[in-house]
Amino acid sequence: MTWYPCNRSSCFSLTVLLGIMVLLTGCYRHSFPQATLFPYPDEPSVPVTAELFADPNGTFYPPDWESRFKQGWRIRWPAGSLLNQGVRDPGFGVWLAAAQHRVLDSIHVFGKDKQRIFILVHGYNNTVAEAEPAFEAIEAKLDLRPGDGVLRFYWDSLSGELIGGGRIWFWAVGNSQLVGVNALRSVLNQFSDKEIYLISHSRGASVILSALGNPVYDPSFVRQTLAVAQRWGADRRLLWPSVPIAENRNRLHVLMLAPAVDWIDFCDESQQPVEDVPFECQQFRAFSQQLVSLRYTLNTKDPVLNKFVGLSTYFNPTRLGLKSEAGDRLEKIYPIMRRYTPTPFNDHRFKSYVASEVFDDMLADEWVAVQK
């Protein structure tokens, strides 16, 4: 796999494009929870549907998170993340650490008596309000039975408009990996001997893949992370814990709609590049034997995966959901992969993919679709 390949003329064009994007920064913002619906083990009844929300580092928002944030004219997130706030304010850090254990305990209780668990993961540039209708549409298509549970997994994928939506892509790439490693993996480790269906859209595919195995990070993201850790007087392990996915006899079924990923998202962590130069992955990741199926869509007209002007190979590649060449190689390495190709349509929206017939086919092939 070649990562960021370019000749002199194309590099010049890409540099100019990046310069324009920096000048036209656009508007962007963090995404926050809209409610405090996270389950707790002391609730009188465990809900069929639960919600979680993780910040950019993969730290969970506790149910009483709003009581800890400034309101009114003060921004709610003065330190940039829950983890950063905890470093600045030791008392907040103690409260946050205890709250993480409570959240995971609640998820353990949520899944304890479930036979099947459906985990829904949105993509980048989505707020709760934007992801919620697609989640509802997915649930309407699932043949939910007694003993099933649905977990809506929200993460701070940032939210931007116009050029701001392009600018946040670079941050959302790294954030999706941290969220997968630190948050979604911790959730999966709470379950044992379950049928677990992970359904994602766009960069949500990276959240899932990073949960299943440590990812390869963009070198510039690594440098920025190390700089933050040094300011804290800590090292990178504070941001990247090394807790592996537990082999708990689960059976994991992955369904990726418009996956904004590429070969590099399947590359083994030992291949981590140290410089922003053309990079050839020599070893792909070996997934847990718990992963029994991996289904994805291929839409050759998806404008976002094409980065609008044909740059799917650049700036953290996104070819898997767009071009057959990416899947051709990966399907030889991972026989459990299966692609679904709709009639090409010029759309990337979550709800459009959920409404497509190929998503119905994916659910039917997993034997979880509502019978028509």
C-alpha cells in the first residue's frame, strides 16, 4: 500500500489546495451529548436501548457530566477534552476516573442477559441530532427480539460546515482511532459469549477497526500527541493504553456503510511510519478469531469518499467504500470480507445508505433483518 504518494507536480497542487483550505478555515465545533441516558447498574430496569458518548480521546461522558461544565457565556469544555481537563484539575481527574468505571460497569450489566447486541457507530462530522435519525432507521430494520439490546455509540467526531467540514477531517481521523482503542474496545470487553453486530457509517468504520486491533497512526498525529503528553509531564501511554481486546468467545459481525478507510486501516501496528513519506505496508493485521464476518458497501459515486475532487488516495485514504482496488486486495487477505455494490449514487449521508437496498441485503445475510 502506498500512503500519500505524489510526484513533484501533484505535490505542488496538493500543497496549494491545503493552503487554500487553511485560509478558508470555515466553522467547526465539538459535539456534545444531548441527554444523560447512559445506563447505570442501579437503575430499576436495564433498557433495551442504551447510549454512550466518548470524547476525542475515547473518554466516556458520565451521566452527570453537565454538572461539571461551565454554562452561560463560558465554554463548556475549557481544556479541550475530558482527559485534558482532568490533567489541569486533579479533583476533576479523580471524579472522571471513577466515573469511567461506573460507565463500564453499567454496560456490563446492560449486556449481561442479552443474547444479541447491536452497536451503532456514526461517522465524522455528525452531531447527536444528525446521527439519531439514521440510528432510528437502522433499529426499524432490525428484527429485534426479547433478549436483544441496542447500544447507540456516539463519539465526538467534530462538526463543521463548508470548508470547516474538510478541515476537521484530519483531526477526526486520529480521533476515530483513539475512540476505537480506548472506548469501543472497552465496551466490547464487557461482553462474553454474545452475538455482537457492529454497524458503522463513514469514519465510524475506523472506530470499529481500531477497537479490534491497534491501528497505524498518521505520523503528524503521533507528533502532536507526544507534544501534548510532554506538556502534561506524561508519555503517550496516557493517551494510548495497551489493553487488548479480550477473547471472551463473542462472535463479532461488522457491517460498514460507506467506509472511509483504506489499506492503512488494516495495517499491523508494527508498521507505524515515522515520517510523512510514501509508505508501503508490509504486514496486515491479524484480527481476533471472534470476528466472523465483515461486510461493506462500495459506491463509486460517493462524493465525500472521493474528497469531491478525486483525492481519495490522499490525506488519509478513503478508497475502500469507493474503489474496487482497495477491496480486491483486502478480500484476498481476509476471506470473511464481502462487498455490497449498490447502483452508484451521488450521496454520502448516513440515512441514504441505511435506506438503500444493499443495507437490507447485508442485514438479511446476517439473518437480523425484519421479515417483509
